[in-house]
Amino acid sequence: MSFLPRVSELTREFVSRQFDDLGPEACMGEITDCLRRENPEFLEMARKCAADSGDASRTMVGFGMFYQLLIRASADAAGRPVLHALPSVTAGTRDALVREIDETGPDVFTAKAIGKLERGNPELMQMAHGFASRQRDYGRVMQGFALLYRSLDAQAAADRKHLH
């Protein structure tokens, strides 16, 4: 079970229109500023994954849209963002995921994370797959989406555990 918001088709269409209307540069400027303030570990992981993809700036747009979909999915019914809608990934969570990747291998880690994404958030998975399929290195970009989703999911579970 994931504690992350589930993206709907309507949300996916809304964010796509937002990127089309405002342009990827404007959207990414806003998303990057938000991540720098509220989720710097996530931003750093996204940047490293994007650098490995062969087209960092283009891949960051996909990762930014992915994050924006989750933010938008967590908005209340009136469309207002919920305060701290997504967990802020900690260095501890990042380090735990690195250990998990080292233990299971990147292919197994990615397959498990993608499976969880597909089962728990199919619209978000559709966005990730569609974006990655238009890139030079589908597998590397999907590894990035898997790591980013898993980092937020693991942090949400850890935060929830600490609340109880």
C-alpha cells in the first residue's frame, strides 16, 4: 500500500495542458524552486538520474512533470495545494534505497518499483512510460522514475510510521 496520492486521468490532462500552455521552461522553473526549498534530496536524485539519461534537461522535464502530477493529485477539492503534500525525502531514506539497490541489483529494484507504481498509480505510470518511450534510453529514464517514485513512497511510509 502506498501513502502517495493517486493521479487521475483528469489530473494528468490538467498538468499536460499546464506544461503546453506555460511551456516546460516556466513550469520547470517553478517546480525546481519548490524542490530546492521543500525537497532538496529528491531534486538531487532527479538531477543525477537525468544526467545519466544522456539528455539531462529533457529528462528533468519528465521528472518535473511526474512530481507536479503528484502535487496536483494531492490538492484539495477546490484545487488548492495541501500543505506539505508530498514527503520530503531525507538523506537516510536515500541511503537506505542505495543499500537496497546494492543488495538486489538495479534491475530487480527497478522492476519492483515499476510494478508497485503500475499497480498503485496507473495514470502516473502511463505518464512515465509515455515520456520514457520518447527518449533515447527508455530503460535509464524508467530507472529514474522508479527511483523517484520509490523514494517518495518509502519516505511517506517512514513518516507515517513515526506519526504512530
